[in-house]
Amino acid sequence: MTAPDFEDLLRGLTPQVLGTLVRRYGRFEGCEDAVQEAVLAAAVQWPSEGVPDNPRGWLVTVASRRLVDQLRGDRARRERERATAAAEVVPQEVPDTDDTLRLLFLCCHPALTAASRTALTLRAVGGLTTAEIARAFLVPEATMAARISRAKQRIRASGGSFEQPEGEGLPAGGFEERLRVVLHVLYLIFNEGYTASSGERVQRLDLRREAIRLTRMVRARLPGDGEVAGLLALMLLTDARRAARTTAAGDLVPLAEQDRTVWDRALIAEGTALVKEALAGPELGPYRLEAAIAATHADAATAEATDWRQVHGLYLVLERIAPNPVVTLNRAIALAEVEGPEAGLALLATLDTDSRLAGHHRLLSVRAHLLERTGETAGAYDHYRRAARATASLAERRYLEARAARVRPTTG
């Protein structure tokens, strides 16, 4: 098993193990620390000794021992026995149930603000780093680190444990509010998996796959919820393009230049059916609208055949019910296709004073593209270069630098 394989395995098991410990012991912060220690032990031992027959049971056993040590407060003994405890592990009998979904809802605790719930869940369930979460929220990393720390302190102040639901159901308290946060978390996890905000890889299969798996689990519990269906549809329709998004060398391919014959038609069919089901409901929600936009792109055999008026109209509705600078940015792209790049640039100008997006590489790159379409190559070159410097993704940086080189003004 290669290093990336170990990383994927441990990433998938971590929220399951944490969910099991939280269900047993009810102390989130202590459980999280214990699971991280168990994962570290596995990362050291498994590559040389092999993966246990029951890796989840192994992790639960090691993490439970670490937690018991913490609760006893015998730090000295824990340090002395740390090296031998993992080596002598005999995996406990662990029920073949996945507690990830329970953990997902439990992290959306009523004692926390919505933003803190989202950040904490992304850490505990999604496996994102603080830096990745900060980029997803368009805030500095230090701000996000403080937010996560405050969330843990709030949980500790409320008694150090999560309320447990009766039986096997999902938590009932404030369910609708929790569900909104859960869906937003899944949306962010999927987005980070589909377009990694940092590093060499364009996509992170582990995060994308986990987001879809968890959303399917929520869908199975709530089959009549239109927003759950819309979110799953959005993920499937977007994921259907993954084979066409990069070249053999791993470079980004924009939507307009993708080979649509390699899009996954099975995912498109499933996603389209879910969109139709979701839109048949009495209300429109943001995920249903985004799914409808994705379905419009999927319906077009070529980029030129895209119904951009419909896309722009859907973004207008989305902007009214869920205003967000990223929605406006995407509407500017659609507007440029309907009325020309000058109209798109005029809409982009309204975002320059929005602190959440001003100077962001996406705003810079979209403006560069629209300037390029108007023939203003000098401005396009400058904005492509600035966008390349602003992104933490090496793949995006290569793409933006290549675009900049293409429009670089020549000197006479």
C-alpha cells in the first residue's frame, strides 16, 4: 500500500472512530485528541507492519486506551507505555456500524454559533486543515484557528460532552438548523475535494468521495427533503466532469475547453433525476438552484450550446435568496456570455469593495478572462499574474501563469 493509500484509509476511518468514541464517552475534545494519537500511531506502524485485519477496531482500541489514560490523568505512565501500547494491541470487538453521520450532526451543537459548528465539523468529520477551512470561508487562517478554539472551549464550558439522541435516530434538538449547517459542511468538503485550495493536486478524491458518501447517508435518512436531494444532485453533476478537468500532465482544463464525451453519463442521469425531483417541491433552496445550474451545463453537448440565459436567470434567483459574493461572481460570468464581457466586468466592479472577495484569486482570474475577451491584453496579463500569486494551489498557479504568458504584451 502506497503512502497516499494509507492517507486515504486513515482519512476515511478517522471520523468513524471519532464518532464511535464520542458515542461511548461523550467527551468530544478528549476523544478528538485520543483519535489523533491513534492515527499517528497507525501512520508509524502500519507501513512497516502491515494494516490490521480490522483497522477500525485497531484504531478504536488504541484511541480508547489513550482516552482512558487521559481521564485517569496518569500522564507519566501514559508516556512510558505509549510505545508498547500500540504494539500490543488486540482489537476490540467493534460493531459494524458507521457513526460518522451521528458525529456530523453532533458537531452541529446548539451551544455553538453556525460558523463555529461548520468549522469544527470540517475539522472532525471532513479532515480539512485549519488553513483549508479558512480559505473556504474567505478569512485569515489565524481567525479560523481562534474560531475552532473557541468552539472547543464552548463545548467544554457546557459540560464537555454532547447531548446524545435516543436510540439510533439523529439528534432532534434544533434539527432544521443543524441540517442547514450539515449541508453547508458537506458542500464545503466536496468543493475542497473537487478543487483543492492548496498543494500539487487539482482534486482530492478522498474528500470528494466522502462528501458524496455522507450526503447519500443524509439522503437515505431524509428522502423527502428537497435541499438534501439538490445537494446530492449538485455533487453528482459536478463530479461527472472530473475526468475532463485535467490533462494527462495534471493541468487544469476550464469548463469551456473540456471534452464532454468523457463526462460520466451515469452520474449525470442520476443527478438530473434528482434535480427534477428536488425542483418539484413547494420551495426553492440554494442547493436546488445550484443543482439546476449544473444540470443546464450537463444538458449542453458543447460549451457553445449552453443556455446561458437560463444559467444567468437561475443565478439571479440564487442571489436573491442566498446573497453571496461568490454567487455574484458566477453571475458575472454568465452575464458576460449573455450580454458581453463589458457587462460582466461592470458587475465584477461591485465586488471590489467586498472584503470577503477583494484581492481573491478567483475575482482576479475572472476579471483577467473578461479583460482578455475585450482585447485589453495588458490588463488581462496583470490580473492573471496577480491571481497566480494569490492562489495557494500549485495547479491553479500553473494554469494562470500559462494564461498570462499567452496574453503577455510584446515590446517593440
